[in-house]
Amino acid sequence: MSTSVDPLSRERSHLAASRSALRAMREDVEALDIRDVTANWVNAEVLAHQIGERIKALADLSDTPLFFGRLDYLHAPGAAKAEGAEGERFYIGRRHVHDADGDPMVIDWRAPVSQPFYRASKTDPLDIGLRRRFGYTGGDLTAYEDEHLSDPAEEAATSKLLQQEIERPRVGPMRDIVATIQPEQDEIVRSDLAGSLCVQGGPGTGKTAVGLHRVAYLLYAHRERLARTGTLVIGPNKSFLHYIEQVLPALGELEVKQATVDDLVAHVEVRGTDEAAAAVIKGDARMAEVLRRAVRSHVTLPTEGVVVVRGSRRWRVAAYELEEMVRELLDRDIRYGAAREALPQRIAHAVLVQMERSGEAPDDRVQDAVARSAAVKAAVKEIWPPVDPAKLVLRLLADAEFLAVHADGVLTEDERKTILWTKPARSVKAARWSAADAVLIDETTDLVQRTHSLGHVVIDEAQDLSPMQYRAVGRRCTTGSATVLGDLAQGTTPWATRSWQEALTHLGKAEAHIEELTAGFRVPTDVITYASRLLPHIAPGLTPVASIRENPGFFAVRDITEDSQVIGACEELLRNEGSIGLIAADARVPALAEALTAAGLGFLAPGEETTYETRLTLVPASLAKGLEYDYVVLDEPQAVVDGEPDERTGLRRLYVALTRAVSGLIVTHAAPLPPQLAQP
């Protein structure tokens, strides 16, 4: 690393000038007068909102570096290459900044000219003479580090600033990794919008960050299209979404919605829970066929014709003609509601044909009037009655005979008994719906009326979704694409994904490309090596994560006799900088909360933002997935395993808990450790 004062001073001057330019850009937007360019108050409100969002996007975050790298090109790129002249220099940052003349001072990391910052190497320098990384303390530029990619005399070395950025202590929500994206991650981030992707990544491989940065990149590259069609990030729970919610705004993207699968299917209030066996069956893809049959069973083939009176004339559509219309609509297998809307028009058209044959000249208004006539409405109601999705699912789960008819050959008798309610609810509102029931209602709703499709959907921690939940998500991107993120080894539901190809088929994206990330940037070597002892028992055949961290991290396993020693481990780690997570089996959380309070240690619940004053979070093992802390105390591994319905799920839950630490882990236990953690 160079210690020259002049280059560092020049870079600091460029940072100060860039911040001034960003302030000027923001002030220009704030000064816009829209009074003379809006035709009405609606346009004024829309434009004012857009200007407000633009002002937010131009905010200068004082503790966030405006740029983190620099590229010096060797030659003037040709017309077919990126812009630039010989010796041209680009500063790479989170957003574009230009001066008063419109010349760029900072280039957005997503721009094509920025790509070599992530992809260039000694073997393929991509016409880059110098790549410079910057080190910051708070918002102050304090160091730089150079790589002369085209100089054969300079050996390739691991970037110290890159390592420091990866290992930098974290307090508060998840932050972006825009300064540390690796080549294999960048390839995923910049994949084309048209194709769906599945990323299998073990703990610490950055799959969540890669997915979020992919959203930011797609919004940059396809902004107009995605502004029309929308984007959505789906996470496993509210705590996780709260943890990641600041990543996209930090990259200047404010319009991306976030939700859980439960949010997507919230047609009814969920107040009940299922036994694991019932939840597995309700989440099975076979339920889609049961629901399809139940919906279509409402259609009754006509036995009588329809007589339409128009003035002094009576027009009759015979029963056999109606039956042909109904069968044709059924054969087309279009949505129930769309077919129900089409049927009166088919009947009206048959009447118009008769009118024309008799010498009349009816037009479209006459056809619409016939379609809305009382006789046609009555016939349609009898043949193709409306279906209420929640009422249909209520009947399936409460009426053994109705379920048996429509699940015949699909579910076994024992499976039907497992999902039947022991005490049938009287009404939709009175029912104690479970999360799996809500997904069934969503499936039924789509059978009746098409679900709106978005342009791109990102699903994180996808390995925990049931086949029916995958279908629910897939309905939200039938005309768009998806990025699926997960780790088969971290599946902690009884219906956890067995293979990505199977999951992608349920999602409706069987053609999606599957990528695997195996380089670990977050979890220290000693920690991931210890956790990987579980892999042969929870995901045989899966490639273990290989930590690329030079720092092995702090790791200890301690045999204890009382809870005060767990609290002591937390106090020990709090002497370090950064966040602390105390992770324990859900049943152990109340006792540990009491012990922390008695010791005078303030603590937070998952989803509550850590601050420099309160850096300790008490985390039930069931909510640990996706979260990360600088240091972790893991209490009683065997209790984590025992808290799940079966051993494999328990060991997977333990694997998740063991891999939440960025810098150090202390495992405390009074009970014997699970034998699977023994030295292989």
C-alpha cells in the first residue's frame, strides 16, 4: 500500500468535490418549479412524488463512501467498447454523480464501464492498467491500495482493504457489498432479466446480498420496463426483511416492495397452526389438482334450453347447444371466472345468429343486452355459479365426503383424514385458518381469476418453501423472471426443498439456470469447518463452503454448568467492537432473557435494530436464518436439535445457528453435544 501523501490528498479532494456536486444535483431537483408543467392536481401529485423520490435517492449518506474504487484504462476504448479516452479514469461508486458541465465524477457501479472493477484480473486485465481500492473510517477516506493489473512484475496478492471491508464490524441492519462483489457474484448480479436464476449458496457466500444487488442492477438496466411491471423481494419473516431493508435504498433504489409468502396469500386471517403432518400434505403440489377438481365441480351441464324475449320475438338456445358451449369452455381449461364471463357472450352470440338468419341486423349493443338479460343471467348462474375460494377450501377441509370425491386417486384415505378439521368451522370468518390453508385459498383464487404478474421476483431462503408456496410465488411472475436464493442444507421445515430442479418446476421456471456459490466471505474458517461436520447428515453430496478469510476467527466450545456462564460469554464478547447474537433453542429463550435482565445486560429481539449502545440480540433459533452478527454465543446445541419435530430438521436448524457469526463463535453446553459434531 502506498504511503504517499499527495495521492491521498488528491483523492480526498476528489471526494470533497464529488460530494459538492451531489449536493448541487440534489439542490437542482429541490428547486424545480412544477406549477406550470402540470395539467391537473393528479399530475401534480404524481410529479411531486417522483421529485420527492429523486431527492431521497440523491441523499449523501455521511458514513457511506460515495466511491470505493477507481479504474485507470490503458487505452482509449474503441467505438464498440465502453466510453473513454486514453488514460481516462473512472471513480466507481453507489450512484452516478456529475459536475455542473455534466461530466461524470462518480460512475454508477452498475454501468458497463464499471464492470472491470469486479471482473479484471492478472490473467485477464480487461484493458485496466490500475485498479485502486479505497479505505474509509466512517465517511473519511483514509487509505488506498493499488493493483497494477498489466504489470507482470507485480505479483497478485489478496487485497487487505477488501478483507477489512468484509470483516468490518457491523451494527444495525444488513449493509450492501457493492465494494466487495467477487467475479462469480458479479456474473450472477449482471445476468439478463429474461432468464430466471437459482443460486445455491452455503452460509457466508453472499447469496442474499447478490440477490439484492441483482435487483438493483436490473432496475438500472431495465428501469422503464420494471417501473411498469414491478419488482418484489420475498423473505422468510418480518425480522429478516427488516434486517435487509436498507440495502436497496443505500444503492439508490427506493421502489422495491418486500413481503413474506404469508403476506402474498393473506386472503384470510391466520389464527391457527397445523400439525407437521397436515402442513406437509396441504403444502404438497397434489393439492393443486384436488382444488382444480373442486372448482370445476361447480359447473353443471345444462338440461334445459334458454329462451330470450326481445320485443315480440322469442329466441331459444337449445340445451344441446348450451352443452357444447360449456364443454368447449371446460376443454380450453381457462380460469373459472374467465369462462363464467365468456358463457353469457357465447349464448348471446347464438341468439344473434338466429336474429341474422331471420333477417334482422343486430349489432354489438344487442349482443351485450342479450348477455345481460335476466334469462341468460339465470342460466349462467345455474350452469356456472360463482365460486368463493375461501368457502370452497372451508368445505374441502370440513366435509369428508366432498374431500373424498375430489381427492380420489390423488390423496390416500389416511392423508385425507390428516387434513380434515376435527371441529369444522361454521363460516370463513370463524375458521382458525393456518398458513398452509391461506396458500390453498390463494391457489383457488388463481383458479378463479388470474393473479397479477410482476416483472421480477427475488425469493430468499427459498429452501423452506412448500411446493404449494412455490406455486403461489410463481403466480406472481408468470410473465416475468425470478431469482431463487437458498441453501438446501439450511432447510428447516418438514417440507423443505429436496432439489432445486424440483422446486423450480413447482415455481413454473423449470428452465432456470442453477448457480452454486461455495466461496465463503463471511463465516470464519474455524467456524465453518466446525459447522460443516453436520453436512454429511443433513445434505450429503452438497459442496462444503470454503472460507477465503485469512483471519480464522475466534472459536471456542465450552462445557458449562449454569446459565450465568452463558451470560459471562456474552459479556466477554461485548468487550469487542460489533454486534453480538445470543442464539438459543426457542424454549430456552425466556430463561436466558431473565438471566440477561438479572445481569443488567440490555438486549434486543430479532428485527429490532442494534445500536452502539445496545449491541446484544437474543435470538430464538427459529428466527436466526438469514441474520448475521459479528460474534455469536450459541447456547445448548442439543436443545436446538430437540426443538424440531425430527432429528434431520433439528440438525439443519443447528447448522443455521452455528453459521451466523462473522468474527467469532462461542458454543456453550451443559448437556452433551450432538454426536454429529464429533470430530469426523
